Amino acid sequence: MTPRTRPRRRRSALLAGFAAALTGLATAVVLPASSASAATGLAALAAAKGRFFGTATDQPELSDTQYTSILTGGEFNQLTPGNRLKWQFTEPVQGQFDFAEADREVNLGLAHRMKVRGHTLVWHSQLAGWVTALPSDQVQAAMEHHITTEVSHFKGRVFAWDVVNEPFNEDGTFRADVFSNAMGSGYIADALRTAHAADPRAKLYLNDYNIEGTGPKSDAMYNLAKSLLAQGVPLNGIGFQGHLAVQYGFPATMAANLQRFADLGLDVGITELDVRMPLPETAEKDATQDLYYHNVVSACMAVRRCVGVTVWDFTDKYSWIPAFFPGQGAPLPWDENLVKKPHVYDTIADALCARPTTT
Ligand code: G3I
């Protein structure tokens, strides 16, 4: 894909046209009157508003020096290891922990003044095989030991943990997995309490996808959060992953949805943002993608307790999308050649600078 540089006025007109065309998907999009300087890193723009702009990363890309020079070059002030803090890597054999690769990523972030999010402690996927093979009466002890050991290891270095990832089905029922099968939905409170005991200063999150707008899954997360807080469970935030696609419409209720969680006294964050499209890339799909990026970042900026936005890696070169969604791609602000896409980058910069908008 070749990045295009359009005159800004033309780009804004195109975006406005798409905003009008997407009636019912996104309303009242306020496009910025003036462009933010592309020379200013996204991190600096976010920090000026008390937020972070972050990215995920992973081991394969860290040997790519062109990649790492962008990663550590000031565009990002938050880092999320995309894989290496997951159970399959940190405790591949019961009781045998290996934090070498995770340490490398966490320390890289800290060395470049990035806040580090811990992803993730309890998840049905990318588990070590031995966990799913455990007799159910041993799962709770294994989960608690895993959380205590991992959180303690990173105490003071990881500012926020996705303690439980993706606990819900699309209809808002609890996902059946080794943890809920053994402990019922109470595993979530137990996981949060265990993490809090290991690092009382870490911010503890629940994280999920398809909860960006209101709906059964988001409502289930809201009701769970409310119930946990009422029981005094140490829950500090909700992560909205933000894996969007131009062909599925924009979750128009996003800002209001973030706000209702914030009104419970929780932090919120966009934790895994990308906007994919069916290939080939076209100017129309790019314009829709720009609009979605703008709307997501604007939704975060409109909610005081939205702590920041994290893209799920920053370059198409290392995106998870082509492997998981064959025929789709081009989801991130930098292309496969590690060249910044002005149309995506500028719209993010604009949204970070603009007055809060309503989506
Ligand atoms: O570790 C093995 C390696 O030994 C093997 O040689 C190689 C061969 O393909 O695979 C490696 O495992 C891969 C793993 O990432 C680590 O690199 C898996 O194949 C691959 O499927 C896995 O994909 C990850 C995916 O989670 C798994 O669900 C993506 O990189 C990661 O970006 C993605 O991240 C998730 C978030 O954690 C939760 N939200 C959704 C998001 C996207 O799926």
C-alpha cells in the first residue's frame, strides 16, 4: 500500500462527506478546524491533555531496528507487551515462571518513559496446556499462584493490569472456560483481590472487545463492574479493546458508553485499537478508517477518566489482522514499509488536539 498525501482541506471535505453518509453510525462528528502539527509526536499531544498514546509490541519486531527507532522515538508514551505477559509464556510449566522476554519488553518501555500495561493474567486463550488439564478443584490455587507471582515480579513497573481478559460471550453471558467452569463467575472477584494483594498500587482492569458501544455485552460488563464495586472488589478500570472494521459500522454510542463506566468511578481506556478493512485499500475505505480513528480518539478525549489510547502495534508490518482475517488488512497508522500514513496519523493528531466532540 502506498501512503497518500492529500491536501488537508480536501481530506476534511472527504471526511465530512463520509460523516454525512454514515448517518446512524456516527453522528455529530466535529472535524477540527485546524490541523495539528504532524511534527509533534502523538505522545506529546496526548500528554498535553493528560492522556497517553500507546502501542502494543512483541518479540519478533524488536529485532527490526527501523521498527524500534519509531517505537522508542517519542510517538508513544505507553507500551503493552502484546503476547509475552500471557500465561503460555510466563508459566509454561506449572510453577516454573519465565519472565525473560516480558522483562525485556517492560524494561524497554520504562527506559523510554513509557507507562507499561500488563496484558494479561487470566484469559481463556494463550493459556499453558497444563492449566486446562487441571482437575477443577486445583484451578483456583493455580490461578492465584500465577497472579501473585506475575504481579509481584512486575510490582512498581507495570502501572495497570488486564487482570481478566474477555470474560463475556457476545450475548452478555459469562464465557465458559477453565476458570468459570471451576469457580463460577466468582473467579473474577478472586482474581482482582489476588492481584491487588500482590501490588496494591497497580490499576486493575477488566478488558474486552465489542463493548465499545452499548449492547448486551457492554451492559453485562457494566453490571459486573457495578456489582464488583458494590462488593468492595478492587476494580479500577475497564479496557475497551477497539478492534474495529470499516465494513461493520462505527459504535455510535461509544463516548456515552465510556462515560457511564467512568460515572461508576472507574478509569477507562482504549486498549487495543485498530481499524481493518477488506483489501484492496481504496480512498473511500481510507476515509471511513480515518473517521473511525477520529471518533475513537475523540470519544476518549471527551471522557475525563479516559486515560489513553493504545494501538495494537503501530504498523501493518506486524499486525495480527492478516493472519486472523484473511483478505483484510491495512489497520494501523504506519504501513507495511514502516512509513507513516498521513491520513491516519493526522486524524489521530487532530483528535488529540481538538476540543472534545460527541460521537
Ligand atoms: O509462540 C508460537 C511460536 O512458538 C510458533 O512458532 C509460532 C508459529 O506461528 O506461533 C507462536 O504463537 C503465536 C502467538 O501469537 C505468539 O506470537 C500464535 O501463532 C498467534 O496466533 C498468536 O497471535 C496473538 C493472538 O492474540 C492470539 O490470540 C497475536 O499475536 C496477538 O496480537 C493477539 O492479541 C489479542 C489480545 O491478546 C486480546 N485481544 C485480541 C487480540 C487480537 O487477537
